Amino acid sequence: MASLIPQTQLQMFWAAHRRVADANIAFMEMVTCKENPLTRRDLEGLIRRNPKRYSRFAHWLDKLPD
């Protein structure tokens, strides 16, 4: 349930910081997964479907396996 008390700018900053960090952690878990690691084709598809969320990981395309 959302709080009815407005957040301060500092609270909003740290909430956004946490969301970015969580996304980075999730991405690294996908890359390093032993059973089903993220491939170049997977990342290309993610970027194509949701560029706003995944285009920041585009520099990984040349580092991922085919």
C-alpha cells in the first residue's frame, strides 16, 4: 500500500537509486546464470522489445556469447 505521506526529494532519490541497483543486479544474475545464461540474441530481443529499460546494457552485446 502506498504511503499517504509525501516523500522528500532525498527519499525519492534513494528509491530511484535502489530500483536502478536492483535492475543491475537482476541483469548480472541473468548474465552469470549457470543453467541458462543471457545470450547476445536474448539481449538484442530485450532491447528491441523494451529499449527504455534495456538499451543501457547495449555495451554488453559484444561481450555475450551468441
